[in-house]
Amino acid sequence: MTDAVTATRPEPPTKSNIETLTIERKFKQPPNVVFKAWTDPTALRQWVGPLHFTCPAAEMDARVGGSYVFPMISADGKFFTVRGVIKDLIPNALMRFSWAWDQEDGSAGRMMEVTLEFRKSGSGTLLILHQSNFIDEEARTSHNHGWQGCLDSLAAYLEE
């Protein structure tokens, strides 16, 4: 269970904040445990994806220049795959990676960037997720919803 949730920071719509999303979430576990859940493929297969999605074939090469692929399956059997490359990695502290959804024709969708900061907070972790380069407010809202569900799944995994 998480200690607290801070959703998207409420600000009046501007071009700048439509293109970016920041979510903060506290976890009871220390940064090394939360970081490992993001970088270990076996762990990712157990939790990555929003509620009612599974990702049994998640792959992660957690090193700068390494790639990841998260082929997610919805409850109704639809596939959604996101992939990218690790740009920065500081164990237990920071992970920055590209983020693009596969399109129906097999091409990569809009290239975005995600940064995860793992900050010690008491005996737990404050995770700060920042995503940028959304095409519009609808895409940002959709990703906010997806990330909130994904972080709920992470919290449940960490409590097991």
C-alpha cells in the first residue's frame, strides 16, 4: 500500500504543461527495492501495466544504451506495445528512457521521454515520474490514467 499519492500537478492548461506530466508516489520500500522492480525483467512481468493489463513478456536491458519492450495485453485481449532505449541510469536513484508506442503498421509512434527519480523519503521512497513530448492534452490525460494504474500495480507488487 502506498503512503500517499500526488496526481498530476493542477495548473491551467498551457502548451508547456500539456506536453509534460509529473506524478509523485510514495512507497514504503527503500529506493533499491523500488528501483529493482523497474529494472528486473522478472519483476516487471509481474506488475508493469495499468489495472487489468498483463505484461508476461516484458524485457529490460537495464544499462545505458540498453532497450526495453513492454508488450501489454488488456483484459479483452488487445495488445499494446511500448518500447524504448535507456538514456541515463544511476542505480537506485534515476532512470531516463525513450518511450514510443508501436503503431498498427509496425512503425514507432511519437517519441516521448520518461524520467524516474527514486528519492529516499524516511524509510521509503518518493518516486517522481516525469514524461514529456505529448502531442496533445488527450494523450497526456491518457498517459496520466495509465501511469496511475501502473503505479497502483507496482504498489501491490511491492506489498507482496
